[in-house]
Amino acid sequence: MKAYQDYQRKKQLDGPWCVEGDTDPCQQAVVIPSLGEGQQLWATLTSLASNPADSLQHCLVVVVINCRPDCNADLVEQNKQDLNELRQGRSFGALRLAWVDATTQGRELPLKLGGVGMARKIGSDLTLPCLCRGGHLIHLDADTLVDENYMSAIAQSFQGAAFGGAVIPYCHQMGNDPVQHQAITLYELYMRTHVVGLQHAGSPYGYHTIGSTMVSTREAYIKAGGMNCRLAGEDFYFMQQLAKTSGVGQVHGTVVAPDSRISQRTPFGTGQVILELSSDSAASQRFYAPQCYRVLQQWLTLVKREQQADADDLLFQAGEICSELQDFLQQEKFAATWQRISASHKDVTRRQRAFHEWFDGLKTMRLIHYLSDQVYPVGEATEHVPPLLRQLSIESGTTAEHWLATLRQQMS
């Protein structure tokens, strides 16, 4: 109770927003930001309503109809229609439905921070009072379909779990034409090869970061400081914080299906990538070289093995792995950080945890980008995916479609 009160006082957003509709207690809450969605939103709610009635009675779905004052007029008009339909009692069977008006004049998201991150945060924070202790706060997008066992699979995956956060397996809906189909195939393949590379390297940040796949317990959400208000990338930073504070596992037995539509609603992400790959014949999806993940693996293994070593020794051994790794660590002031960690944490388990709190998901990405820029350039799928999969002892065929199908099966 004290943690929740502290969160309300320090982290919860102040604003004109409130929950309308069903506000009775629940064991699960699904928060959906929605901007000009219309039929996409109704399809998502219909898929949620396909879950069994005994699951639906314990779950509350909260739709955050949102926009900023500078939003496209057509999207604002669609928001108005969607909000009116919800208020007029549009029904989806036994689905318990609530909504937040963050679109009418005076209730819009602010220009500076208003985006999908803030919409998720508003919906999540306002839903916390309805969510029982130990309940699950689930994030979904308004263009994402779910299975009929979505809610039960989430509940079962958290039973007795040591983690407080988790990701749900995903599989993008395929494109509307061959060009868009190829674009989403390559982009999802890129995302999956990156995650499997991180997992093989032993990184605690080896999970996908897609907004419509995130779930945590109520307590883990609070412990992580809640959702951030980034215009994009909110999923990456929220999951990173969950990994640091409560751990991240995986939901098993169900899959969500995000749309692969072209979109410019966020500065980067799936929609922007699909737009670029579909509209620019010179554009291509680039993949990280397998050597980047091998260097990462050797570095993480070294730190785990040499817990008692001093910083100079670790830097020397890092240089033997890869001189660019040593250069990166020096730029990141590793020596001073390791000296502080070693002095503060005599217990090796706590020392290892402190190291990973410093060498987090963002720093891992910065290392991979540095190695890519300096020594192991990014390349086409045909150049980098087969050797990575061979490195992981994965047999996968000869085309991007084969590689993607294999990784989907491996990571489900």
C-alpha cells in the first residue's frame, strides 16, 4: 500500500483525465492507446472478446482515446467517433470496457510529451486503483489481434514466477501486397535475430521490446516507476526498467498479432520502417554482424568469471577479445564504474547485478552500434543471418521467409 501511495505522490500524472465506463475491481487490466483507429480498434476489441467468459469477468479493458493539439484533423474526427461509440454503449459481448477521453479540447495530450508513452501511462496509472494486488497490467495496441486464450495464458505464465515483468510472443500480420509483405518479413527477421543474438550472448536484456507484448504485475509496474512519457521507444525503456527492478520472463502458449501497416504516428518504429522499405527501392533492412554478439558474449562471460579482478585487468582482457571493445569501455568510463561497484558490493551476486544495471540494454545497443561502425559493418540478411543461425546451431533453410518461420518457432 505504501509503495502505491508513494507512486501516486511522485510518479502519477496530474491532468484532466479520468476513467469512464466499468471501474469495478479486476485481476487483469488491458490498456490500449488509440489514435484515429476506427475499425482497427473494433477488431482488436472483438478479438479480446473471443476469450472465455470466465476470463473476461476478471479483466478490464481500458481504451485511451488520445491526440495532441497539433494532430491531423481526420484522426481527431475519428477519435471523436470512436469516443462517441464507446459512450453510447457499443458492446463486445462479455468484455468489460472502460475508456479515457484524452482527445477533446482541454483534455488532449501536451505538445511536448504527448505521444504513445504518455497515453499508455495515463491509462495504466488511472487503472491501478481498479487492479487487485498481484494483478496483471497488460499493454496492447489498437491494431493488434489476440488469441482466444490470451488472458488465461498470461495468468498461468505468472503463477509461481520469479519475474515481475514479461513479454508475449508475437507474429506480425502480413502485408497487403508483396512489397509490404517483404518489408515486414525483413523487419521482423531483424528484430528476432537481434533478440536471439542477445539471448545467446547471455544478456539479461535479451527480449523483444514491442508495446503490444508487454505485461507486468501491478507491483512490478510501480517498482519500475511506471510507464515513461516518450513519444516513441517507451516500450524499450519501460522493459529495461522492469528488467532491472523485477526481472523479465516470457508468457507461453499465446501469440499477439500486430498489424504491419505503414504509419508515421511515431518518430520511429515498425510503421516508419515499413513505410521506408515499401516506398524507397534503394532502402534495405540492415542486420548486425554475428561477430557483434560473439564479442558481447565474451565480454559478459569475462565479467562473470573474473568477479574479483580489478578494472585494469578486465580492460586488458577486453582488449584481447576485441580492441574496439576496450575502446568502447574506456569511452564509457568502465574503470571508475567497476571500482565503485567493487567497493560497494562485496557479494559477487550483488556485484554482478550492479554491473548489469550499469551495462544495461541501452549500453548493450551502444556497444553493438560501436562495433558495427568500427569493425563489423551491418549488412544484408543474406550476409549476416545464415552465419548467425549457424553460430546458434539453428537449421533454417535458405530464404528470409524460412529464417523467419524458424525463429518464430524457436521463440514462441
